[in-house]
Amino acid sequence: MEYTEAEEKVKPCLETMPKLAMSIILSGLEMKSILSLQRSSPNFYYFITHTLPDYKLRSIRVDVNAERAQLVLICSDVPHPITIQYQEAENGCLVMVGVRKKLLEDMDFQEVFLEDFGRIMNHQKSPLLEFEWSSETFPDELKTHFRSRRFPFVAKRAVLKSSDPTDFMQIIPYICPNHLKELLLHNYSDTTNKTAMEIIPMKALRLWRTIDTLEICGFEIEISIQELLHFTGVNISIATVSAQDLLFLKETFLLKENFKHFLINYRTLLEKETINQIFGFPHIAGTSNKGSFHPLINTPKIMLYVFYSCTYAQFSVLNGFN
């Protein structure tokens, strides 16, 4: 079959496909293929920029400091993580992807990074296995992005690191509670002095009742032990714990099988004799740390393991004991 001169101008190809057909094709592609297609012609560039097809990323990890920003992407169609670094250069912003480098003259590295990050986040529609952001404080652009999303951000695991505990509530309310299972909030600053963190606003969110694991490291919260027992995994720091609290935890976990770990740090020092009375004779006795095993009441083949000192107690379940 031969084309006429008029037909030659509109010979069927990807660029002449109807929008619906192109959208269906793009829905079957992943990030690397979408970017390759986007660079192939101006028509594809504008269509993809307008429709924002899903990149189908599995993980997005960000680490930002005063000297550079690093973006790590895990894609289903790429065997190794894609690491993109943005750093300040003498004449602008230096962008590095593997061994490839590109200098963007007269550009600020944080502006370039935040623009790329926002574009990637807008393309991501399917649930992430993990989202991680780490910086001294959260930039306004990050907070604005989450506030302005048409739909809640979807991730199974969220790791947020900042030195300012008020940053977290600028992001957490905009994460979909139906998918989030693990929430980890860490202090970006490497300090032994734990900053006080207000937990009441988070307790008002639905995800407080739906997530499985809560980890708050480097911050101290004020909360009763009973308010944490619905989680299967906990790592927190509180100011004061009583002997009755630890005894309550031991007796509670001796009846439970559906928890992974419960680590509680506390400032109030308890006497060694008091702790030994609560947890019994230690099977593992170090200078400052001790460990003891206790068979669960309903399933004696499963042991409750308690690792403890004067400043913390960690409860976990061990299977397979005879």
C-alpha cells in the first residue's frame, strides 16, 4: 500500500495517535522509558509534561545539607538505584548522575534540586514502598508540595528526619492513612539531648490508629503507656516511667503475640533491684544491660525477651523455643 502526498504528512505513528491511545501506552511504561520518550520529540515532551504519567517508582530517598542535595530513586525497570547529586559549583550548580556530570551555569543547586524533586513527585501516582526525607529543617517548597497535592501522598513506609519537631506535622497529615504502615520520625541533629516533641496533634490523625509501627528517635514525648499498645512496633523516649509501667508492659506482652518490638527510653533512673524484681532473674547479665526470657502464657513455645537497663527497656518476641 502506497501513501498519497497528503497521507504521507499524517502517516500513522506514535506522535499522531489519539490522546487516549497515548495515555494507555504511557500507563504501561515506567520512569526510564517515559523519560526516553519525552526526550524524543517536542510533541512527546509537551504531552508527557501535561499528562504526568505515573513513574511507578518503588522508593524515593532525599538527603539535603548546606553543601549538596542527594536524590536516590529505586525503579522497577532499573536494576540499580539511580543516584542524583546536586552541589554548589563556582559558576552554578553541578548535577551528577553516576559518572556523568553537567554544570548548570548561574543556577542555585537547591532550586534545581527542588524543581526536579517536585516534578518527580507529581509524576508518582502509585504507592511507594518507602519515602525518606532528611534535612536540618524542611524547606517551604516541600511543605507547599504536600499541602497542594490533589490527593494524599501514598507510601507504605515514611522516614522523616529534621531537627525541628514541628516540621513533621507539615507533612504527616497529607500522607494517606490507608496505605501507611510504618512512620519513623528522627532527629536530624546528632545530639544526646532529646528535644521535646508535641504528640497531641498527631494523635488526632486517623493514621495514629492505622499504622503498625511508630518510631520517634531523638525527641522526647509525653504520653501514657496505654496509648501505645495498639502498635505492633514502638521506639520512643519519655521523661518518666514507673515500676508499675514496666510491670504492666511485661504482663501485657505475655498475653500478646501480634507485636514485633517495643522499645521505651526514659530519663528517670530506676534502681537495679527494682528492675530485677520486675523482670526476674536475668539470663543475660552484662555490666549495665541485662536480658531475660519469659514464656508467653497462652503459647509457651513463644518467648518474650526483655533487654533492659536503668534507662530503657526493650520487649520482643522470639519464636521456635521447645
